[in-house]
Amino acid sequence: MNYKKALQSNIFEIISTSASQLNLESYVIGGFVRDFLLQRGNAKDIDIVAIGSGIELAQKVANNLPNTPKVQVFKTYGTAMLRYNDVEVEFVGARKESYAEDSRNPVVENGTLEDDQNRRDFTINALALSLSKHNFGAILDPFNGIKDLKDGIIRTPLNPDITYSDDPLRMMRAIRFATQLNFKIEEKSLKAITKNANRIKIITNERIVVELHKILESNIPSTGFLLLEKTGLLKHILPELTALKGIDEIEGQRHKDNFYHTLEVVDNIAKHTDDVWLRWAALLHDIGKAPTKRFSKKLGWTFHGHEFEGSKMVYHLFKRLKMPLNDKMKFVQKMVFMSSRPIVLAQDTVTDSAVRRLVFDAGDYVEDLMTLCEADITTKNPKKFNKYHNNFKVVRKKIIEVEARDQVRNFQPPVSGEEIMKTFNLKPSKEIGLIKEAIKEAILEGDIPNAYDAAFNLMLKKGKELGLIAKN
């Protein structure tokens, strides 16, 4: 079958001409072909296989393009890349690969197109379109990848046990594609992933995190995390999550399964935000429950301080996985630490002072926190569900009112420490902190407005109580 309509961009004609000038055969392969057949929108990258030198072909293509784009060459891997109209085009020579047991980096030899298709991870990624002049647009599908696309199946071209053992990252990729595309992993593949799960240890954390991000960014992230748990991969990657699995019962009292609850929360939040870091917060919001779980006859099951414990665990988890220890990590920490605050607020009468404190503590992230907490309501009781969500509407309304009136988000005290020092002729001392704290508390409680005159008068009053004498 001919798929010339997939190759309408003039870059393919230029690659075809360049390959002819070098007496090479060339093919577009992998994700571009797969996504075209799935009608998944515009490609951001294109993989080209040359039967010969991919680097030479890239350089020839660059010379034939207007403005001669820069070619990045990766000699170690025998690949080259250039950018054309915001699309990355990567060139590689057809190759066959063999692997050592302790590494996912293969020993590479020159090969045929068949060799190159054999080394691909999945049948749906082994599809190739010819760029040769004599059969431009012809599809090469040696493993029935088109049928697997139609049937929604993730399958390896060769023995899955060898495919996954050779390069264990493919296990993560199988689960990621199943999640993104809403496909099923073929049974032999699923068993092979389970058998080889411990091989994931040879993969760098950075590569694992790339796949975790893509799973989290999908429409229904729980699909991926359920597969990661089922195959035994999750315990090697995120043991903090698998520790939440299971229900204990003592004296007839049970608690919910916090692992499955967490996945519900992640799916809920995925409907309302594309922010991957807020999705991470949803994934990790209850990780402190495993180490803080206790049972008492009086209270039943408790998880006291799980938010604080969880926020500390976020740092160690990010560090272990080599994720950024910057404002992204601090954002996730803050969301985990504050994750119960609006829920507690929504259970009671919503007071202005409680809302002021929420806005003060959450700062610019108060909207994200509310989104997280609304996603955290997974009760199947319609009455309780509606009650919580109606109360959250009240909280949101109060946030707008309080913020407009009191301006406590990213709070700056109306009276500065320097002014306190000047007024009472003080050097840096604990009294300054006591006065500033008194002003802050009075504003948050609503005893005084967030305004200079009221704060100045309270400063004078508090200074007098502390035995300080104001200058005239």
C-alpha cells in the first residue's frame, strides 16, 4: 500500500533526492509513521534510516536545504540530527545490535532495513515508509504492525523476553505507550515484563523519569501505574507508592486502600490540569500514610502528621530519582504538606480567618492546592461527595473575597522591621520579631485590617507591652 499523503512535507522529497545523490536507500520509520496512521496530529520529530551512513545523509540533506541548517553529529551512536521548520529530523544508518547483560547500550554493526526493524521495540514502531524514487511512499510492515495498531496491541517484533532483557527501558516504554494510546500489552509481553522487572535497575533514573512524566501526562495516568504495579516494576521505582497498597483490619475496623485511592486522585486531577508537577503532587500526596499508620482502640486507624512526613519524603524521592531539587520539588513538597488543609476547612464552617491563613500559607499556589483537594474527594457516597464540593465552592468564593479585601497572598507586613527598630531605637533583637508576629497574627485573625495606620498603632501598643519606649 502507498502512503504518499504522509510524505507531503517537502523535507521528504529533499531527503529522497539527497539519498539518491549518495546512492543510498532511505526510509522514514517509527513514531512518525505510527502517529500518522493513528491520526495523532503533527509530528515533532522524524526518524530516518539510511542503508549506509546516516551522518553522510544528514549532511547532504542540510546542504540541499535553504539556509543550510546546522547538523549535530553523535559519532558514538552513528546518528545525526538537524532541525527543519521546528521539527527534529534524526538520521541513523540501518544497524543490528547485540547486548551485554549489565548494560542497555548495544554493540552496533551495520545492517539491513530488516535488521533495523528487528531491533525496534514494538511492531507499531517498526513500520517504515520508503523514500526511494522507485517506490516513494510504499509501506514496509514485516510484523503486522498495522494490524496491531487497529487492534490496539503493544507487541514486540521478536521474543519479548529477549527484547526486554536486552533493553529494560522498553518495559517502561511498553507501559507508557499502552497508557498514552489506550492499548493493551499482549499477554506474552506482559509476562516477559514481569519476569524481567528487576532488570530495570540497570536503567538510569533520568531515563525512567522521562517515561514516568509521559505516563503522568496522559489522559488516564492510573492505566500506567496499575501496569507498573502489576508487573512488579513499581516497587523498584517508587516503593513509596507500593507501600500504600493493601487494607489492614483490626477489631473489625478497616482503612481504605491508599494506593488505589491515590490513583483515583491522579485521574481526577488529570481532568483539570496539564501541569505535570501538580500531577506529581497528586501522586505523592499520601505517601506519608504508610510510615505514620497507627491503630488505637479509641481512635481506630490514624495517619497523624502524614502530610509533614510525606513532604519530607518528597525531597528524598526526588533526590533518588535525580529529579530537580529546585522550585519544582518545593512546589510538590508544599502541595503535599498542605494537602489536607482545604479538606478540613470544607468540613467546618468556613471562617474568614481560616481562609486568610490558607491564602497566607499557600501564596500563589492556593488555586493549585484547591484543585488538588477537590481531586482528593473520591468518596462513592453521593451525599458526602456533593457536600464536600459545595463547601469547596464556598471556600473558593471566600478566597476571592478575603484576597480582595485583605491582600494576604504573598503577605508583606505593613510595618517593616527597619521601622520598628527606628521607632524604638532598637538593634536587631527578638522584640522586633515579636512585634512583627503580633501584627501578622492580628491581620490574619481579622483584628486589624491589612493597612499601615492600624499596623503602626498595634506596633506602638505591643512595644509598650514589651517595655519599649517609642521616640517622640
